[in-house]
Amino acid sequence: MITGELKNKIDKVWDAFWTGGISNPLTVIEQITYLLFIKRLDELHTAKELKANTLKVPLDKPIFSKDQQNLRWSRFKDKDAEQMYEIVSKEAFQFMKDLGNMNGDSTESPFAKFMKGATFMIPTPNLLDKVVNMISDIPMQDRDTKGDLYEYLLSKIATAGKNGQFRTPRHIIKMMVAMMKPAPEDTIFDPACGSGGFLVAAGEYMHDHYADLFHKKDFRDKYNSRMFTGNEFDATMIRIGAMNMLLHGIESPTLYDRDSLAESFTIRNQYSLILANPPFKGSLDEESVEKSLLKMVKTKKTELLFLALMLRTLKTGGRCAVIVPDGVLFGSSNAHTAIRQEIIDNQKLEAVISMPSGVFKPYAGVSTAVLIFTKTTSGGTDNVWFYDMKADGFSLDDKRNPIEQNDISDIISRFEKRSAEKMRKRTDQSFLVPVQEIRDNKYDLSINRYKEIVYEEKQYDSPVKIIADIRDLDKQRMTELNDLEKLLNQ
């Protein structure tokens, strides 16, 4: 758990960046990410030294050579601001960009390759000194503290990105992960991973539910390098996502700097679980889209193309939980209907969780839903579970202050016991809808199509009584006005 004192230090550094002329939150986080990586290199080198000293053997594959010792975090962090700035901006930063593998072999590390496009933008020695001191105060050996620190930094991203990107609230991510129950045998994919929130949350689920497996080398190897895969075409976000995963204990995250919808990405039938919140507002040229996606759904809309992509990349039996804009649920175009029909008739649609429009504020006020389905290639949809989320534990305005009302735990528990929902009425907050009824409604998945609303009859006073009440109020007002006037004239 990150402390209030540490939050205050981060806030002060954040303010210092703004005062120093760096006002883009992503740029601030990116610069802090570079420094965290430099610190990480020193920690790895120190661990190698400790092992060599303990075993009384030569240092194996050192990260820093003998003439590069001044580039280590532990060496430059206590120097005066001017000296530190000279070392970091001109030498340590370039060393980080030129680095091969953190373990010293000839293969480039997954994280180091994302550093190649890095640009040092901290403008003054004083600001660098503040940031280095703040990071030095963090107990980086603690995975939870490192992860919490980075999550707190990411929470400061308060503006939407390009092409409909915005940060998915972490409690919504955790809800989706809890519903999907990642398992040790899973291979997990996010085709638009951004800062890696879904992949990190799935990793934390593993730590919470399969802690004993981390003592086994085979599982650790899979967890650190093969369990999680993410695509992201924004170079800044992929660097931030890589650091987010690294600080949460995923040592060699498999992240790719690529567009999942592009012709060059042709992977199919590979992943057993997809967790995603892909960009909503995109419109692509057909020439740039991988052809198999267009065969499934003829459209330029990214939200529909991403659904087709998920069906293509999932293994048979693979599951998917994805956030979609409400238009996907009821859009009447041929493409909208076709993708819903594909999921319902040829796969197995499990659930539709309708979320209120304030969930993504202050980034956007769009209404969204979570779709959960399994790839079967042979159908299987029988009853679809609908849930009308009213509250997520925060106010639905731009402030998003914590409130008592929260449907998330109810959503998770009811989803686990969907068969018991058969007796629920359409006036309840959740209920099951037979697949034939959905087909009869042209594959419409809007909850309002199936939810029944009971209107309470209200009794109002007659106009004659209302007028009489108004006259009584007027008399009372005049009496009080006269009394006040008498008091003023005394």
C-alpha cells in the first residue's frame, strides 16, 4: 500500500514537472519510467555482485563494466544536482538506450528495445534531483509498493488520448478479471494494451490465487515471459506498459509495438483468454486492415474490427471479456448485426453487463458495456445473462468521488451462479434472456430491449385543493410580511 507521505512526494514532483514546462501527463510518466529503468539496472547488477561474492566466483555477465560504474544509480544519486544531471542526461540515459539484454547475453531484452526511441526531457538539474530523491525513497524490493507507485502515477492521466484511447478504471479491470478467473494454463492477450492494466491485473490475480505455483520454475518462466502478450501502436504507451508490468513482477513482458488490425498481424487461434478495452472511435481504410477481419465483418469501425480480431486470435474454447460502446449492442448497420450474429450463433455469448455513462469520466461520458463470450466455432449460446449496473462505487460525475453504492461484488457473485438467475424477473437488476428471443429482436443486445420497467402510480391533489393551499400560503406570507413591517416601524 502506497503511503500518504509517498503520495505527497509524488505530487510535489508532479508539480515540479509542470512548473518546469512539462505539462503532458504521459511525458511526465515516461520520464519517470526511464529513471525507474536505470534504477532497475543497478538493482540487477547489485544482485549479480551479491551472488558472485556469496559463491566466491567471478561476476557473471555484468550489466555495468568497470569503467561504467559511475552510471549506476547507487553511485550518482548522492552527487550534487549539476553533476548528477551531467551523468544522467549525457551518459546513463544513452547507456540505457544502447543496452542489449539485462542479463548480459546477445539477445535484446523485451524492455530495453522499447527504450531506443526514448528522449530525455527533464529540463533542469534541480528537477532531476527531486525525482531521483523521490524514487530513492521507495522500497523497490517490494512488488506491491512498486506496483502501487506506478498505478498512482498512471491515475494522474486525466486527458483522453488519440483515437478514442482512455485509461480503463482499475476497479472495472479487476471486476472483469475476477469474472474471467485467469488460470495457470492460460495465455492472456490484450490487443490494445495501453499501459498494460488488464495484463497486470491478471498477473495480480495469479499471485492472489496461485501463490504456491510461484515456487515452481516452470510456472515462473511462463509467468514472466509467455503468459501475457500485448499489442500497442503508441510507442510512449508501450514503454509505460512495459514498466508497469515489470514493476508488478512480470520480468520479461511480451509486448509488441504494432497495430493489431494491420495486415501484418495475422496470428490466429493462439490465446485462451482476451481482456481488452480497445479504441472506440476509429475509422480505418480497408486497404490497411487484415483481410480475414473484413471477411467476418465488412466495416471501417475499429470497435467491430477488434471483435472480429478477438474471435480470430482466440483458441477454440478461449474466453473473452471486452468493453464495447453501447452502439455495438444495438447498431442496425449490416456490420453491427453481422458481428453480433457471429458471436451469438457461431460462438457462445455468456453475458452483457451494461455500465452507466459516468464510469469513464472525466475522460469521456460514453455509455459502455462488457461483453463476455467463448469461442466455440459451433454455437452454444442458450441464455444470455444481462446485468444493469447502476453504481460502481464512485460518483458518476467528473469528480468520481467514492460512494457507498457499488454493484461490482454483486455482478461477480451472480455471474458465477448464472444458472440460479433463471427465476429472476425482467424487472430485476439482472436476468437471463433465451437466445431465440434475442434472434427475434434482430440480435439486439441492449438491456432496455428486454428489461421491464414497473411504473408506480402517483396520486396528486386535485386542482381545487392545490389552489386552496396556494391561497393559504399567500395569507401566511402576508401575515408574516405585515408583522415584519410593524417591527421595522417601532
